[in-house]
Amino acid sequence: MKKVILILLAAVCPLLANAQSKQISEIFDKYEKKKHVESIVVTPSLLGFMLGGEDKEAKDLMSKIKEIRILNVPTNAIENGVPLRQILKDELDKLIIKEQFARAVKVNDGDELLEVYISQNDKGALLFLASSTAEFAVISIFGKIDKEVINSVMNGSLKLK
């Protein structure tokens, strides 16, 4: 019986990770089409190109990252009388709860708030939610999010040239 359960878990876990990435991608796809929203998508081929050089450690780290997506919503973006940033934040909050993301960091510095969320599996996503009086930004990093990737992001050693 234990073997059957383990086999089922092994089969289902990648599907759950893909579901998280898919839901986040759907949110990004929806909002990047809206007026006043800035969107950036960094693909693996561009990541490799931007790295350049011979830094093997950086290349190994970047090989774990499948995609980086960024949304930036200015405070003045309104939809149906509601700030678009609030609509996006509410949608992300629901996803974070539903998919059981773990909050790794919360920094409140005056008018600025940064929250970092990590998916509960090693093939999911890392989400950054940054809010200020001027804008709301969301950064998602998809791929094999392990301790090495998290440490590199948190200490600022994940840099692109």
C-alpha cells in the first residue's frame, strides 16, 4: 500500500507544480495586455545570452531557471473605478492561499512593502510582490526553485549583465 501511495504522489507532484506555474502565467497573460501595465518576460535563451562569460556557477544557477516574468502596474491604472493594482493583488493573494505558497520574507519600509513567496515544491515558482505609493510590481521566477536559487536571489548574487 505504501508503494502505491508513493507512486501516486510521485506522479501527482509534478502536475501540482505545473498547475502553480500555469495559474501564475495565466494571471501574467491577463494583466500584461491591459493598458498602462508594463510587462517583461526573460526566457532561458536570453538568460544564457545575458550571462555571457565563463562563470560556471552562474550558468549552473541559471540553468535551473525556466523563465522570469515581471509586471509593473502604476497607481493611476484604474479598471471599472477600482485601482488595477488592487485587483491584481487580490487575485495573487487568492492564488497564494489556494496554492499554499509560503511567505519567506516581508519587509515594510515606510511606504514600500516587499513580500517574497515560495512554492511548496522544488519545481515551482518564486514570487516577489513589491508595493509603493507609485506602483505595484510582481516578479515571478519559474523553474527548479531550490535552496541555491533562493539563497542567490535573497543575497543579491543572482545578477544579469
